Amino acid sequence: MKIMVAIKRVIDYAVKIRVKPDKTGVETNNVKMSMNPFCEIALEEALRIKESGLASEVVAVSMGPAQCVDTLRTGLAMGADRGIHVEAQGTLYPLSVAKILKALVEIEKPELLVLGKQAIDDDCNQTGQMIAGLLNWPQGTFASKVVLDKEKQVATVDREVDGGLETLCLDLPAVITTDLRLNQPRYATLPNIMKAKSKVIKKFKPEELNVEIKPDLEVIQVNEPPKRKAGVIVSSVDELIDKLKNEAHVI
């Protein structure tokens, strides 16, 4: 079984986001970038499946500028067998990413496609659902537990929903998107970081995959959220109720 994992290069979660002076987006120059945390969880789950003997190969895929190769190298250092980089400039929206993934799936023919449920930069939470629709594959989103049965060619997925947990049984091939509670990603060791330098990263351009990249959305303006006002100390319960009723309008 081959597993394909999509990983995204995003601004590191610990970095304080700054809006550009012209308000066209957020500042990415001279900013630390890293792998999207949900993508790390997706890759970790694929590696655990391989280590259990249920998969023979894990292929990491990333798309974007040339710097995405660094993110792929991180994935290879974690344990992925090889990488694929689709070089594209500008912002890639979920539908474009899904179309690129569809083209790569048709080339690689994996039996399982694993993605993080969302990226921490745009929080779209759309790509997994879109690629499942384009491929007409069953999908298990927000997975908190994944169990594969290689003989029956099914995946059992526990997913988090508002009311608790929902269990799905998916026929393979399938799409799975990962939630935070699925696992704790490993750190890349120094020997594996060195080995990753010699692993293969195949390059494509969208045109070679017959995918036209066009924006589905137009960003009008990006603004920082309003600063939080200072708290107020009240002297009595009556004053608290008055403020909640007449100022906050929550009761």
C-alpha cells in the first residue's frame, strides 16, 4: 500500500503575525516558516501505518515556491520515503490544491491520501473534502483514530463531531484528514536529517499536470483584530449585572 501525504509550508505557529503596511496580506519576508502542525500529524500517522507493516511507501507532497523543498526535507527527515514538489507562485486556494492533488493521485495511485484537517494560516478546512469529491473517494474528516484492515481493504476512522465521536468505515482508496488528538508527531533526529538530503524530490509544474491555477477568491483587505479593552473591576453583583445588561448586552 502506498500512502500520499500533503504538507504545507506556513508561518511558524509561535511567530507573532504582522499585517503588511498596504494591508494586502501578512508579512512573510524574514519570518520563520515551518510545516503546518496538522500536516505533521498527518505525516506521523502515515509513518506509523507504514511502521506497523500495513504500508510500503509514504510519499510527501507540497506545493508552492521553491522554499517548500525545505518543508519537504523536514518530512523526509521524519521518515517519508520520497517527496514531490509542485512549484507554483502566488497564493494557492483550496480548489487549486485539490486539483493538483487529484492529478498527482492519478500518477502515483496511492490507496490512502492523508491531509491535515486545515492549515493554520488560512484555516480553510476545505482541501480534504474537495479532493475527496474530485476523486469520488470516501472521506473521513477530523480523524482522532485510524485503524486499517489490509485484507478487507477498509479504514475505520473515529472522528470528532459536536455530539462526541462518530465511527466511519471507509472502503479504500480513501481520503482522511487529521485532528489534533490523533497522535503526537515525532522530532526528526540528526541522522535522519542527514539521510533526508539524499532522498528524491520530484518536481512538477501545474502546467505539466494539466492544472490551471486561477484564484477563486479575491482578498480585498487584511486588518489586525481590534485590541482587547482593559478589564473593569466591579464593586458589587448589582453593578456587574448592570454592565452585562446595559453595556455588554449579553443578558
